[in-house]
Amino acid sequence: MDSILRKNSAVAFSFDLELLQNDAKRIYMKKLAIDTCASFLARTISQSDFRVKEKGSYKKNDLYYRLNVRPNKNMTASTFWQQVVYKLVYDNECLIIQADDEDLLIADDFEHKEYAVKEDVFSKVVVKDWEFTRTFLQNEVLHLRYSNEKLSPLIDSLFNDYGELFGRLLTSQKRKNQIRSTVDMDANTAKNEQSLNKLQEFINKMYKAVSDKDIAIIPQMPGFGYKEHFSGGGNGIQSVDEINKVTKGFLDQVALSMHIPTSLLYGDIADVEKQTKNYMMFAVNPFLKKIKDEANYKFFEKAEYMNGDMLDIRPISYNTLFDIADKVDKLVSSGAFTGNEIREEAGKERSDNPNLDKHFITKNYTEIGSLEGGENEK
């Protein structure tokens, strides 16, 4: 090819244009899909309430403050938990260490040495630009895994097919209704390199005028001819719809891998309550269970846990108290639950009122003991 181009500088000039370059890989489609799903899940998790229970009662201590308000000097709790979710989604694991001042820090990099019958060891732990010289044992850190296998290889394999198809559709759409131009020049101009450079500069200015201005006047020059060729054909709207379908299809597959209902991502209002329940049950609650199990093992001894000391995580509720008022009335009036049991299920703290630890029955909320006594008297 080089020997052919050397023989004709005009041909070499035409092959040197960058207009023929094509990039079929559209990495931003992949990043958009993953960020959309990860951000959706992160926003939900970050609104959870982390409660510390001691001997059956909720306490607001230093651990409660760090989990719900300020885990460390540079992060709010919501930002902290969002970053944890992003780490788990992108890296499939997240390491949280506790510094000497008890700040909770998210490791950006670390080495994990696994053992079969003794505790794993974490070394070369890096947080931002700081590397810890000490090693951490498994019982000193919170080590979370998202799934058994990394999500990224699955998404990468999926993107290889979707990305190639997306790139071809996008390239095809650009070619439709495209204005193509040709420039004719005489042989003397083609042989002079200085003339070619000036001509190229003139063509660039002419191209900018045609693309930017509604009306562009192109002067005619001796030995220089400019022609436009319109590329039509096909329905442009249909091609855009095809591109959107490919993008939507890839997002659907990523959401499916993370158990996020696509209707929630798109803001559909049909069956939103049912889809929200599925999302909370299959995506959010298992995520919180991983955090809860790991934290209960690391922050509490076995004897403390058996005695009622534990971390309880309450996810964000999609129902208000007004939505469940009728159901609460039935549960209490039937005598099945006490008022305090209902309060705990609703995410509220127990009340000190002793009447809320009693069972009532009938619509008049008559105390069970009083009802039995009244019947005996009759």
C-alpha cells in the first residue's frame, strides 16, 4: 500500500482523511446501564435505618451514630453506604476497616489471603492515597461479597454483543441523510504539496461554513470543483427506535442480573406496588442481610448476640402509617398482636405504656381478661 501511495500524492491525500475511521464499541452504553442500576440500588440502601439493640431495647450509642450519621471525618452515612454499594456492584466485594480513632473507612485496594481453617488476612490496605502498614484479620474488618461470581465478566460478555450491534446501528443512522461532498482538482494542484495544504485549509473552512451556517456561499476557483451528494434512504425515526431498543435491551439485562424490576427504572406506574415488593424482597433485603450478618458477627460477641445485643437494619418503607391503618386495626382488635409488636413491625420503637403489651379483642378493644370476667359474671 505504501508503494502505491508514494506514486500518487493525490491518492495518498485522500487515504489520509480521518473521515473513514469507525469506532463500533460504545463504552458509554455499558457505563450508563451499570451506573443506572447501581445508583438505583445505592439510593435505596442508603436510606435504611441502622439500629443498635442492647438487651432487647434500641440504643443510640457511638456505633449507631457512625452507621447512621458520620462513619468517618469525610463522609456522611448516605454517601458512605452508596459507595459501599458501588464497590460491591463493580468489584463484587467491599472491605470496611476501622481506624485507630474508630472511623469506618472503605478500602480502595487490598490483598486478601484466604485460609481454610484459620482467619483470612488482609494486607496492603489502601484508603485513598494512604496505605496501612499493618495487616487486618477477618474478625477486625467488615468484608462483604455481592455474589458468588463477579458481575463484571457477565456484563462484559453481554456488552460484546450489544455493543457491536449498537455501534453498527449508530453508524448506519449517521450514514442516512448524510451530505457527502467531493472535490475535483487538476493534476498540477495535486502534485504541489504546498498547494494541497492550502486547499485542505480552504476545504476545512468551507466544511465548517456548510455545517454551522444556514446559508453558505462557496466561491468557485480555477482548477477546483465542489459537488455535494445527498445520501437518502430509509426511515430515520425507525433507525433511532432500533438504537433505543438495543440500549433498553442491554439495560434490561443488567437490571435482571441485579434483580431490579425494569418498570421501576423506567418509572412505570402500572403494578408499582407489586414491583416494589419484588424489588425490596429480592434485591434490597438480601443486600441488607449481608451487611447485617457481617456486622453482627464483627461488632458483637456470641454471648451478647444471644442476650439480645444486635444490629437491626430497617429498610426504607414504601407504605405510610395511613396506608396500613386498617390492617393494624384488624391485627390488634383480633387479639393476635399487641400494640408494641405492631410498632416494631412498622419500624417504630416500643412504647413504655404497659397497655401496649396487652392483647385486646373485639372492636371495642376490651381487655381479654375483662371480657372473660364479664362472661363469668353472667
